[in-house]
Amino acid sequence: AAQPMTSHEAHKKLSLTRHRVRGDGSCWAYAILACLGLLEHDHHKHDLDPTPRDRGMDALCRLMASVWFDMNKEALNMSDGEMAEFVATIDAVPEYPLESQEDMGSFGNMTTIMCLAGYFELNIICWNKKTLRNSSAMQQCVEFAPTEDRPQACKERNMTSAEIVRFCAANPQTIHIEWDGVNHYAALLGTSPVPIASNITTALCSVNPVTRQKPPAPA
């Protein structure tokens, strides 16, 4: 049997390095993009604002997530209310300059993460920062698991740190993000970016940069 392993030990085995991304409601998308080597503002020490291209990629990621959701929603275990909320909020991007909660984009969760995992054909490990020293902790994982009827299907599963290390050895199309246990995600970068389909990469890198600034409040 495999020896118990903490998340910290697993991160060392997987050569993961934590990078910060902006906490503006779109951190879930930024963290995924950083692991693909596409984000411009991620940094190992500092919190930086997203670049115009990053903001454009965020908007496109939300559109891609919506496309996957529409194609797979019947297989998701969501109530009608949850589905309606997803549709109503998925395209709410941050508005700069950030001055209040209302300026934030719609926050991500395991559903939005699964949507991008399916569209990008990736496995995504979501590490809980609060359990990194607990060798018995289970981590949430989205596994890309296509079927004949659903070629972009994903499923959720929980794995221990040791199971994740073995899974990654057999599944190189795997990226890692970190949840702070409250409402923010960071990127856990490996030794090299994980490639995705070239047409998707091209679309993301060719987005129109978003430089929009909301008008100042009336004096």
C-alpha cells in the first residue's frame, strides 16, 4: 500500500510552484490560464492587475465554459435554480478599476472549473490550501472522461495526495490550482505549461484586448 503523503510532499514530487493571480472574481479562469502558460499577470510573489489580453481571455473563457455547459448540462447534477444562476452569472466579467464588490466578476466554483476542463480537455486538480499538511485529506479533482455520447465529458472525483501523484504520472494533461478554502484560487505551475489544442490556444491569444474602464462615479 502507498505510504500516506501530505499535499506539501506531493507538490514537491510534482515540482509545483504557486503563482498568484488577481482576486477580482475571475481567479478561477486566470489560474487555469496560468497553468497553460497563457496568462500575462501571474506572479510568484506579487498581486498584479490583469493585462488587457488577460481580461479578454477571461471573457472568452466564460464563453467557452457556457458552450460546454450547454452541451453537457443534462448530465450535471444541478437543480433548475442552480442552472439558471449559472447562466445568469457566467458572463459577468470584472469591471475596472475595482472599487467595490459590485465591480467583481462572477466567482468560480467546481462547476465553472469543470466547464473549462471539458472544453480544454484537461484534468484539473483543485488543492485545498487548508489541508496541505493533512496526509489523510482528499482533494477535489475534475477528470476529463470522454464517452461515445459525450466526447467532452468530465467527472468529479476525490483523491488522496498519493493517488494524485500516481494519476499525474499516467495523465500528463493535468493541471493544478489551489483554493484558499474561502473564495480565491491560485495557480500551481509545473515545470512546463500543459499544452491544449492549438486552435483553442490561438483563439485565446488572439482575443481583442479589454481596456475598458468604467466611468467615474458622479461627484
